[in-house]
Amino acid sequence: MIPSVLPTYNRAPLSFVKGEGSWLTEADGRRFLDLGAGIAVNVLGHAHPALVAALTAQAEQVWHVSNVYTIPQQQALADKLVAATFADTCFFTNSGTEACELAVKMARKHFYDAGKPERTTIIAFEGSFHGRSSAGIAAAGSEKMTKGFGPLLPGFIHLPFGDHEALTAAAARPDIAGILVEPVQGEGGIRPLPDQCLKGLRDLCDEHGILMMLDEVQCGMGRTGKLFAHEWAGVTPDIMMVAKGIGGGFPLGAVLASEAAASGMTAGTHGSTYGGNPLACAVGNAVMDIVSDDAFLAEVNRKAGLLRQKLEGLVASHPTVFEGVRGSGLMLGLKCKVTNTDVVKAGYGTGVLVIGAGDNVVRLLPALNLTDDDIAEAAVRLDKAAASLDAA
Ligand SMILES: *Cc1c(COP(=O)(O)O)cnc(C)c1O
């Protein structure tokens, strides 16, 4: 008999009833150090006082009004994002997947309106993840996500990650609208795109007059130690997808774009019932105020250094379990020699939550405000988990 919850997830038998900072309490009372943060969502941990205050204050005023009205909380958040980034304009969604949908529509409409309707194809990369909608799975292209769900949305081509020659050739095609890439692949196994590749990608887009589209759903919102990961390379995209961290746990996403890239998105061309509603944007504003602060980001970088050092030590202590550490800021991956899901399960046993990813990696995407004590405790609990997997 099919479970009453559609069984598309392999769920662990853990039910969390309370969260505080980087800690979660299970129904049976056990405490877990949460290094997954809802997969890079809870950027300020659980039950952050400023987010609770923003949410409850807004809840007592007005939860939802349609986008046919002006929403001051949405306007305020858009102004903040525009002030802090390359973008001239924002559209708010409820998820990363919806942001992907709009990014693709926006790119195609841009060229349609520019009198180049043949430019519809988007270049994407193997190992990428852009959500589970028809556009999202077509964009990522992996058989794991697309098999059985055809016919797929046309207009995507997939290149090997890091193959500059293939990219140079593809970008010259007359049907290309843009290049879509995660500056740090998340689901694909914490694979950062080197800064020079992002720069080269920007140059290719400029040379051919195509759009640079970044998916910062997982790597954005302070995760890598800059507000957005592309800032490390000193380049700016034309369109950027944001979600996960921006709501700190409340469903919220956004597409940020330059005025030129967004030029086709006039009244009536796109919409969302919930996207950018007062509750979501009240929380988004509170997240943005904290995470975009330079002192906060400096602390993210310091803590990232500390955590990475601990992970290097962990790898050195358990050479039969781990191969190495990779990633950027507080978006870290442990490449495993044992099966990654065994590491995740061993963590359940020692009270530490990490997340599996592609390429046999376990991901650490902790709250950006985890404490130095949390980092020390992470090392202890991960070491115990790894010890249970050491070759005899
Ligand atoms: C999670 C994720 C998405 C999809 O976001 P949802 O909120 O799950 O729809 C898209 N792109 C990347 C890079 C992601 O990590």
C-alpha cells in the first residue's frame, strides 16, 4: 500500500520537535548538531530571535495580499537586494525551482523582444541541479532526474563540468541564449567553479552577446563568505537565481537581474500568487539585514577557516573513510572512500547531521552563525562517526 506521504524521499526515522541555533531535539529527547541546516536554508540557525520577531510581528499585521497590490515588505527587500548586488530588479518566488523557471523564461523573452527569437538554447553543465520542475530537470539534464518524465522541455545542452573548449565552441552557436551555472555545485558534490572559469564564462557571454545566468540558490546568501559566491571572481551575472538561505527557513526565492536582461518581463508576462508575500518578505528582510553585514560575513570566513581545519584533521585521522575536503566558505564537502550514506547514518548515531551529495560526498552546510563551540563539537561527533567506519 502506498504511504499516505508520497514516498519520493528515503526518509531517516528522525522527527525533530524543537530547534535552537545549530541544535535540533528529536522527539525522544536526543540532541543533534545540525550541520545541514535544512540543506543550506537555516542560515541563521533555528529559532533566531530576530527572525521569530519579524515573523510574529508580521503575522499580527497581515499575512498575505495579492501581488495586484503594492507590498511594502517586498519593496523593501527588493531595494536591499538591488543595493547589495549587480541587480537592477527582482522578482520573488517561493522556491529555487520557481526561480529557475523565471530565469529561463526571462532569458528567452529577452532575445525574443530583441528580434533574435532563434536564441532560445541554454547551456548547462553535467552534475548541476536546478530544481525538479520541467525546466529544472531539463536544465540539469541528468538521467536520474529526467528518466520517465519525457517529453522534456527542449532548448538545453549539457557540457562536462570544467570543459572550457566545449564551452567555447557551444557559446558560439547562433541559437544560444545564455549559460546557466552554479558557482559552487551543491547537489553535484560541492564542486566550486574556479574563479578564472567564472571570469572566462563572463568573457564568452560578452563576446557572443548572451546572458550569464547564475544559480546561487545553494551557494548564495553568505554561504561562501561573500553575500553571493560570484563576488569572489569579481564578475557579475545578468540573471541570478536565489532561494534557500534568503528566507532563513521560510519559503522564499528570487530572481535578480540587470535591467537589460529583464527588459522583456513587462506587465502580465509572469506572476505568482504567494511569491513575495508580506510574511515571507518580513523574514527575508530580517535575514538580509543580518547576513549582508560585512562584520557578519567576516565571521563566516573566520568560522569557515576553523571548520575546514577541523575537517582536514578528520580526513588525516580517518584515511580509509575520507579522501579529502573541498568547497568554499561554509559550503564544505568531504569526499568519501566509504559510501557517503554510511557516513550520514553514522552521524545519526553520534548526534551530528550531515547531508549526502553527488560524487560520493557528504556536505556540511551549517548555519552561518554556528559558534566556535559548535565547530569543536562537530569535530568530536564527526570523529566518532568516522571511527565507527574505520577499516579494522
Ligand atoms: C535546492 C536548489 C534548487 C531548487 O530549489 P527548491 O527551493 O528546492 O525548489 C535549485 N538550484 C540549486 C543550486 C539548489 O541547490
